[in-house]
Amino acid sequence: MLLLLLLLLLLVPAWGTATSILDDLEHVGLYAAATYQRFEDWANSRACSVCQHSDIRSTEINATWSTAIPAASRGFVGIDHNRRHVVVAFRGTTHVMDVLADAQIAEVKWPSAEADGNESRVHAGFLAAYLSARDTVLGALDAIAADSNSEYSILFVGHSLGAAQATLAFADYAEHTSNTSSAISWKMRLITFGSPRVGNRDFARHVDRAATGDDVHLRVVHEADMVPHLPRTIVPRLHNYAHSGREIWARDSETAPASDVVLCRKLEDGEEDPACSVSVGPLRWNIADHFVYPGIRIGIPRYLVQKEGREADWL
């Protein structure tokens, strides 16, 4: 009996139960969902119904951006004084310019890779999208840092392409704070939903070094969402994509989609837990699961989401 109790304790993460983790993910997912609406008008429920959800309604928006040239990026920086965290949220793919960014599959040097001697490389399109927002993001965070204290945490969040940009922003800001004497020492977290692979194994290790702790970098994957399995490594000498962070596999339950969380093992060097989403074969991959995550429901054409003879009631 004692041995069984010890095994159960090992299966429960230090930061909470599966139920509390799902509640946390649903809260964070609301910020990702808000990026798909007119968050500039946060207090207007007609413009941004998600923004007026009781969980995030009190958030103060400090900065917003919406770029098209040289690459598409959209998002906001805000402060939730009730939960004492700063939120940096990036929107995912919704129109053709974002899709073009997704298609730029070639890996390029992560800007600091030569400076610190590593061989980190990242997806060219994702980097271009993030760099178009970088000045706004860092400027807003530095301004908030000047007026806040270290009791606040900073949360980077995004869905789809926004998840890739959030990952780049997390890595960039970790380097920025280490090189900026005026920056406060916030606890940083990165939580992504439906993220594609962002860079090579060196970059995955680079991100993981900045994300120390079980709950610092959580990468949520819904059931058989195809996007987290992309880009695939076809020619290793040209690119070698890998994931960073600890996967949370959100399975469908009998009562609701993406409501049964599996806490995957955190492996090294960009390896993925073989018992989690990587166990799903390509024949089961689908795009419908990409648009449903904890706290996130994004409408897409009905014919794309018919699954196992059932239609989602949120379309």
C-alpha cells in the first residue's frame, strides 16, 4: 500500500491536480481566444465577447499591435492585477498572409545563436512574424517593469502561429532580461495551444534552459490535432524541427472535447513522450482538433469539423 501511494504521488505534478491544471489552461486559453476578436475594444462585449469573460474581464490592456508588412502578427500585452500577472498574447493563423508565413519552412539562425555559440535555428516565417511585433512587445514589457514589482509573473501565450511567436518571444525576453539591468526578475511562463514545431533541437534546448520548473513551459496538444506534428523533418541536413517544453495532451472525454488532460513526461533534446500525442499516426491527424482547446473555441466551416459522425455545437 505504501508503495502504491508513492507511485501515485510521483504521477501527480508538484503544481496541482489534473483538474486544477485544466482550470489553469482554460483561464490562459481565454487570452489566446481573445486575440481572434477585437481586443482593442476590451470592454465592449459585442466587439470582444471573450474579453468580458469573468475570468479575464479585469485585464488592463497596455499595448496592442497588428502588422501586415513585412509579416503578419497581431496581439496584445496586458496586466491582470487580480491574478498578478502580465500577459503577452499572440493571435494564430486566420488569413492568407499568416498562411504564407507558415509556408516559409526554411530554418534561419536564431538572432542570438552566434553570440552565445549555439546552433539554434528557427522557422523563417515564424521569426519574421515575431520580429514585426518585437519592438512593441519589448517596449511594453520594459515600461511595465519600471512600474511593477517582482511579485508579478509574466505569461506568454498563443494558439497555432501565435503559439510559435509566443515561444520566440519567451526565448527573446529571457535573453533580454539577462542583458538589461533595468528589467525586473519576473517569474516567466510559456503556455501554448496547438503549437507547430518552432525550431531545431538546439533551439528546443535553448528554450528549455530558460524554462526551469515543471509548470513553466506547457505545450498543450488537443487529441489528434495535426499542427503540432508539423513542420516535419524531411531533410535533416536542411532542417531538424523539434518541440520544447512539457506536453499536456488534452483528450476528448465523453462529455466535452479537450477536457481530459494527460500529463506527459518531460524528455530531453526535443524528444516527445511516446505515450502522448506523438503516438497518434498521420492517418488520424485532423484540422478540426486544432480549433478546440481549453478556453478556446474558434469557428471554422462546418464541413471541416464533422468528426465520427458528430458536429460540434459551437460553430
